[in-house]
Amino acid sequence: MTTTARGRQKPPTAQGATVWLTGLPSAGKTTIARFLAGRLRAEGHRVEVLDGDEIRRFLSAGLGFSREDRNTNVQRIGLVAEVLARNGVLAVVPVIAPYADSREAVRKRHEASGTPYIEVHVATPVELCSERDVKGLYARQAAGRLTGLTGVDDPYEPPLDPALALDTRSQTPEESADSVHAVLAARGLV
Ligand SMILES: Nc1ncnc2c1ncn2[C@@H]1O[C@H](COP(=O)(O)OS(=O)(=O)O)[C@@H](OP(=O)(O)O)[C@H]1O
Ligand SMILES: Nc1ncnc2c1ncn2[C@@H]1O[C@H](COP(=O)(O)OP(=O)(O)O)[C@@H](O)[C@H]1O
């Protein structure tokens, strides 16, 4: 804490940022977000994880997986993340965000307020994602019980210029989270 001229205590200024983890289902977004958030909290940062599944239960309840609905979902999450980040929180966002133009709009929202925005591609190949198949979505798609699965029969447009692309084939979740942390550190955000 610093003390102002009038003797009042002034809280330390915290620099917020949004860290968006984009990638296919089962790529590792949620796992990396949890490890990263744990480390950042232990270091004393204010952190919020905006989990895609939870957001879809409340803020985006009723939205499906059409292009339009996915875009609406991503813009809502982008708005919340930017508000949090602008106010000193590290907002960690493990959300697929399959369309480049949706992600670009979120980036622009952050740029407009001068709020740091870090895009991380969790670049796990679809073959490994479908082996991991944490929620059984790939099996359901293969069995003909689900259509429109990102990366299989629905588009995923990989980021062309992410701040970081993670190869989770050769890393533990903790190592992946540490790589993201290193990007934040290099930018003076932690
Ligand atoms: N058709 C289809 N395609 C992709 N994902 C699907 C689908 N149906 C359900 N799910 C599950 O929805 C979870 C949240 O999706 P997101 O909000 O991150 O998606 S999006 O950004 O709006 O495209 C997403 O979570 P993750 O597995 O953590 O990525 C999926 O498990
Ligand atoms: N380097 C890594 N980073 C993240 N997850 C990994 C890694 N290596 C293996 N995994 C495993 O992959 C799975 C990813 O699941 P999850 O994080 O739920 O994916 P998503 O949120 O992208 O759908 C988990 O079982 C996790 O333990």
C-alpha cells in the first residue's frame, strides 16, 4: 500500500488482462486454465476463470452451437472478460471461440479500452482430442448422435498470430500453464 498526500491508504494498482485459451473440445483449455489460475492466485493476483460450460448454463442459457449462437456466446464472454480485466482482474477464458472474426471482435473491444488481451492457441490435434474425449462428444459424433462438433463436422479456424501456441502432446498441464505464465511475465503483467 502507498499513502496519498492526505494520508489515505491507496490500494496497489493491479494490472488486469484477458488470457483467452482457444482450441478444440478436449484440447486442454479448462485444465490449463485451472493450473494457471491456481498459480496466479498463489502469487496474490485477482483471478476469474470464465468457464465455457458454466457461462452456457447462465449468461448464455438457451444458446446452441450455430455460428450465430457461438458468436453471441463469445461476444458476451468477451464483454465480461474485458470489464474484469479493465478493473485489475486476470480473466482466464477457456472457451473454444472457433471463428476468427469473433475472436477479432473481442480483441478490438480490449484494444479500445487499452486492456491487455493475450490469445493462446491450445493447439492439440483433433486426433489426440478425440482420444482424450473428456466429455464423450467425439464418440457421440462418431455414433451419429451429435452433429456440428467443432473440428470434426463444424469449423475451427486456428489463430494465425496467437501470443502462444501450445503443443500439449509434449507437455504436462502444469508445463503448459507455466508457458502461459511466462508470456504474462514477459509482458510485465505478472
Ligand atoms: N457441437 C459442439 N461443438 C463444440 N462443443 C460442444 C458441442 N456440443 C457441446 N459442446 C460442449 O460445449 C462446451 C462449451 O463450448 P464453448 O462455449 O466453449 O463453445 S463456443 O466458443 O461457443 O463455440 C465445450 O466445452 P469444452 O469441451 O471444454 O471445449 C463442449 O464440451
Ligand atoms: N499439456 C496439457 N494441457 C492440458 N491438458 C492436458 C495436457 N496433457 C494432457 N492433458 C489432458 O487432456 C485433457 C483435457 O481436458 P479439458 O481441459 O477438459 O479440455 P477442454 O477444456 O479443452 O475441453 C485432460 O484430461 C488433461 O489432463
